Amino acid sequence: MTQTPSPSGDAVWTVVHAGSPADIALGVRRLVEPAVWQGLNGGSAEIETASLAVNMVPAGSHFISGMTDQSPSNIRRLAAAWFSDNFQFYVLLIVSLMGVFAVWLGLAIPRKGVRSDQ
């Protein structure tokens, strides 16, 4: 598998090649295993047929493509991808929101008091 910029420079091409369709299926199954997938950072990956060992070659250069689709669903996907890479911020955001809710609840309940029907 090799990832390279497209000739126009506005996308990335991922090329997977093997000797047979069975080898491609076996290689792709190996590449999408979580332990292997997390180690892929662009560049190339080569799988040995006998042992299924993965050899990775880092990318020579990195680039960030501009965002062309600014629809709400794409921005949601981008935010989800960012939060999955930076989960510490997600945890901090959730804990902060829970704290804000707790403070609001603590202030709102004493003001309303306890109601009874008697």
C-alpha cells in the first residue's frame, strides 16, 4: 500500500497492489487491524506474505489539503476525527460540561425549594 498526492495535488491516492485478489484481501484485513492501522501515517506499508509482518516506510513529506466540503455533516466528521485523535480534550469538555450542569443545578434547586401538595 502506498499513499501519494494526486497529480492535481488536491487529494491523496491510496494504491494497494498484490500478486492476486486473495493476497489483496488478506493484506487489507491485516492493514485494518487496530494495532496496525494506528501505526500507518502515510507513506508506504508492505506485508510479508508468509508471516503477515508489516514493514512501514514513513512519508517523505506531509501536506494538509484545504477543506472544500463545508456541509454540516462533513464538519461533524472532521470534529469527530479531531476528537478521536485528541481524546483528552473531549474528556475535558465532557467533565467541564458536567461541572457547569452541577453548578447550575446546585444554584437552581435551592431557589425553587421543595413543593408539597399539603
